[in-house]
Amino acid sequence: MTDSSDARGSLVVHSARIVDDARITEDGWVRIEDGVVTARGTGTEWAPADRVVDAMAVAGSGAVLTPGFIDIHGHGGAGAAFDDGAQAIRTAREMHRAHGTTRAVVSFVTASVDDLAEKVALVADMMQTDADILGSHLEGPFLDPGHHGAHEPTLLRHPDAAEVTRLLDAGRGTVRQITIAPELPGGLEAIRLTVAAGAAAAIGHTDADAAIAQAAFDAGATILTHAFNAMHPIHHRAPGPVLTAAADHRVILEGIADNVHLHPHVIKLLFDAAPGRVALVTDAMAAAGSADGKYDLGAVKVTVTDGIARADDTGSIAGSTLTQDVALRRAVDAGVDLPDVVTALTATPARAIGFAATLGSLQPGFVGDAVLLDAALVVREVWTGAAVTR
């Protein structure tokens, strides 16, 4: 696979099955100039460019061209954890970019409020130079201790308005989402504060029943963090947060399509229950793209065996070793139509964090992030376009 990150000049990719906007365009071409899509069509009526890529010559018959993938929930990769600073973030991002993830939100696990304030400030600084970073996601510390998963329970705390405001202010407008257990004291107010600041409020790692979940969505929460995981399951007399989110068209549901967090039948169920509102995320930790062994996920010690990460102290699943191209293939194998899976990797996550006008499509005017895959949906080349703003 090739990662072609230079957005300067002009590029035409032709003779591809373009998959975007929930449809397939056969024998399509796209023109990108200085990192922005400027034209598209079918057949051979494209003008010369600085670089012309015959998709079939590079990726074979049935070559697929999609927008760049967007991961709104991941913690690292290539042996590096996002919690460990700028170079670790860049190391992990380089690996994920080669697997099609052209843009990502940097997720941080539970830590002290002081530490998290420093981390989101660092991401705000990095966004001045690293165009592939879309902001930060605080997955904690405002989580339910009974559903802490791989978060250090001694660091969890109730949402406090002053602390939530401090974290949002530290990010200088770049905190994209905060995961909150809404049933905690101060939870609904924290959701309102988050939304008022221009970030998305997510509910997750929660003991919420359907009524509390609905109250959270009515308060402004618009994301369900890794649906089914670290929350009540579906029961025929107690639908819980998953079905409540699926029934609310304001809400986007994250899904981890690694066949570990979710069985393939459940992956298909998620798409069927919330069409157009699934965002496939990796929740990847440092071991993604790296070897089995011992790792840290924030304050939690993790062992990865056969590609499955589990916390040493509790045995809980501790993130994943997933990349988004693998999520693409797993979801297709689960029976989800290819255009719907691509939407869940592109347009839907862009919409979840406020980038729907610039990312997630190969229509003219959108940023020229693109992924070329072969017929087996293996990444063959990646292009990262211009810098992006909301």
C-alpha cells in the first residue's frame, strides 16, 4: 500500500468503482487539485493532471475508490499510545493512515483532570501542524464505575460543571466529543455544557436504562459510544440505551466491527436498526498494527493475545487491535452492503463531529481524502487532501 500525503498539484484517479454518498458509480473518475475535489465523472472525459492514476492498473479489476476513512474513537497503534505525547500520536497515525484512515480524533482514556487538560491542549497545538488530526475525544473520567471496562476505576469521578468547562477550555475549541455516563450526578448538565461549547456529547460506559438514555439525548447527546459495549444489553422488556439510540434519529451509534466487541450478526443488526447512523470506529490501542504482548492503556495494564486486548486485572476487553480497512471487510462479510459500510467509515463519522460539509464525500468542494482498494477491499493507495476546518 502507498500513502501519498502531498496535497499540492493536481491528481486524477480514473477507471474506479467510486463508492460514496451511499451509492456506487461505475467507471468513475475524480479530479483533486491542491487537496480539494474539483470535478468527477465517468468514462474518459477527464483533463490531464500532474499525476494520473489508472485505478485498475494499480488495484486490478474491480478497483474501488472511496473517501478517506475517519476514526472518531481510537487510542493508538503501531506500539504507540495517544496518551504518550505528540510523537506517539504521530507514530500511531502514520500506521492507521496507511490503512485508509486519513483523519482521526485522538481519544484519551481516563486520567486525572489535570492530565487530561494537558492532553487536549497538546492536541490543539498539534492541529496547527498535523492536518490529519481532527481534535480530541475524552473517554472519561465521567464514567460509571460499574461499567468501567479498561478504565482505571480509582480515577473515575462524577461530572462537575467546573471540571467539564476546564477541559473544554483547555482544548480551545478542539474537543470534539466527551463520553459521559448520564445517570451520574451532574451528568445531564455536563451534556448540556459540552453541547453548548460546540462539542458532541456521547453516552457510554453507563448504567443508564432507556429512560435515562432518552433524557440524555433530549439534553443534547448525539453519540452512543461503542454501542453494546459497557452498557446494558437489549432485553425485550428493557430496551436499554442501544435501542433507544437506534430509535432516535438525532443519534449516531459507534460500532467496533472486529468480531470481538460485536458478533457479525450484531454488526448487521446495528446497521439494520440505525441505517445511515452507524460510525465504524476502531477503539484501537497501541497494539493495533503491532505484535501481541504487554501494553499500557492509560493507567491500565493490558495483555494482547491473538490480537485480542484484555485488561490484566479484570479481563475486560481493553480497546482493540483493529484498523478501519479490516472493519470495512468485517462489516461487508457480516452482510452489510458496501455503500452503507463506506458511509459508516466516512460521511457518518464526519457528521458526528461537525465536519459534514468538508469530509466524507468525493463530490466537488470536499477535501480530497481518498482511498484506493482492490476488489478484495485491501488498501492499495491513500491520499490525504488539504487542511480542513469545521
